[in-house]
Amino acid sequence: MISGAAAIKFEWAMLGLTVPFVLLRLYSRCWITRNASASDIVVVLTWVLFAIGTSQDFATYRLGFFQDQQTYTLSLLDNFLDKENLVKVLKISFTNTIPYYGTLWGTKVSLLLLYYKLIPESIPILRLALHITSLVIGVSFFIVFCLNMFWCVPISRNWSIDKEDACFSFAARVPYFVTAALHLLTEFMLLILPFPLLKVLNLTPRKRVEVGALFALGGLCIVFTIIRIVEVGLAVNVATVGVWSTVEQAGGIIVVCAPALRGLGAQPTPQSQVDLESGQQPSIHGQGWWTAGRATPKRRDSGSPHEIIPKAFLRFSGTHQSENAWESLPDKQPSSDDITITHAQRVVPNDLSSQASAEDLNITKPEQTVQVQPA
């Protein structure tokens, strides 16, 4: 049997284990592949909920909880001697269900956002399945939240120390098993959903296996959930429940961070290859995490500093705009045949970094002469 002190240390260790995965995901998405999205925000918020839940467990441990033979049953009212601290422990345990289930469903939402980028609208049957999965996950979270919050009414019964009035909604049988069933159902839906997509992806057999293995990581969350359900059923020891609940949450966070880590081996995407207006990287092989790390098209060796930027995003690097409106339009730029540059006088400046004056260069075009102002 796991001791309370060992359980708390294990929870902090698992929280620390998830930190590098979250940071590496953010580094890969924000710096290397430059395709950060709402799913990254969800992952960060999910980790924050995980940290809050771990802190709450530590707070109850400091109050005398997580001791040997303590369970989430009414016998706790007799075994806990300090009644004032017992009320605090019960209040914290009641509110702890919010970050706990928030973490579990947060990982589901992060995967859903990933699937919405992966599954194209050109596959309507998969998009329909994705919409149904999203609806089921949303409804299931609402049911889980209501059951664990309002199973015992008034809510104050959750921290009552009177045996005849006490009721723990977070440990009641109906909320627990309904929550476990909905959790497993949605996990299976998320696990199965992306595999039909492998048939239509233009991937080599090796890449197909790699992507399939990443999808299959979701099966680890199901394994952890089943183990937790069995362990809680066999022994309702508080420390045991805390350990397996932590493993379940940490495993979910690691699984949702794993796909983005494929881009760590790639070179950072140059800022010049990003749309100057929207900030988005132009699509090369379509959108999706499986493209992370692929080589971008080779640059043309023309010597032009703007050559790697798409023409639609080309902007002039001068410090001032031209006085003539026609010169500021990309489709109205004069060609090399329309411009004649003649040197009126060759000037050799003493300072090599200086520029020729406006009188030194005469730039002409048909029917109009343009005087170039000094930069």
C-alpha cells in the first residue's frame, strides 16, 4: 500500500515530468514550425489545472489527509480527529473535482482541435464523425460536472461532519461510474477517429507507421483510466486514488504534446517565409502536424533579398513611399524595358557608405521623369 508521503512526492514528480513536454511543444509550435494555434492555449490551461489539482492534494496532506487507511467513505468522519481540519479537507476535496475533470477533458479538447486541422472538409463522413465526437465530449463534460457538483444537495452536505447528513458527491457510486463510462467512451471515440485518415494521407509506409503510432498513444490514456477504475474499486485508499489519478492526468498531457515534438528536429522556419499580413506560414503540403519538419521549397539563387517572399506579400523596403500612386501598386510596376537609368555624372564619394544624390541619377520612364529622393 502506498503511503501518503510517497503519494504526494509522486504527484509532484509527475507534474514536473509534464513540464518539459509542454515547453518543448510550445517551442516547436511557436518557434520552429511557426504554426501555433488554439490547441496550444488549451494545453497550457490544462497543465495549469493539473498543477492546481496537485497543489490541492498537497494542501489536504498538510491538513492531515492522505494518511494510511483513510478513504473517501463516511468512515473518514470517525477516523479524522481534527474536525476543523476535516471540514477544510472535505471542501478542498469537493472543489478538486473541477481541476481533475477539467484536466481530463482539456486533453480531449486539445486533440479535437488537432483533428479539426487534420481532417479536411473534402472527407464529409470524417468531418461528420468529428462533429459528433465534439458534441459527445461537450455533453459528457456537462453531465460529469453536474453530477459531481450537484449530486448532494444542498452542496454544503459535501463537507458536513454529521454522519446522517454527510454526502460526498465526488465519491458517490452513481457519479463515479457514470463519469468513468463517459470518460472511456470519449477516449475510445478519440482513439478511433483519426485512423481512417491514414488511408488518404500521401505518406510513405514508414511515415504512415510513425503517424499511426502517434495516434495509438491515445490508447495509453485508456489503459491508465482502466487501471485507476480497478484500483479504486479494489482499495478506496486516498493515496492510491491520488497516485493513479495523477498518472492518468500526466499521461494525457504527455500524449497531446507528443505529436508536436516531431518538429524539433527541423530547422526553424525563416520569418521571411511567413505571410507578412496574416503571420501565417504558407501551406506547402497542406495543414497538419505531420508536415512539421519537412523541407521547404528551395530558394531561387537570384540574389534578390525578397526572392524567398511570395510575390503577393512583397513590400518595398524604402523608408518612404513614392509620390506617384501608380508606383505603389504591385501590378503597375514598370518593367526593366520601361525604365532607363543614365548617369549624368560619375561621383566617387569619400565615404563608401554614402548614397548618390538625386541630381546624380536621372530615372526616366515613357512620358514622365521620376526624380529619386535620397534614401
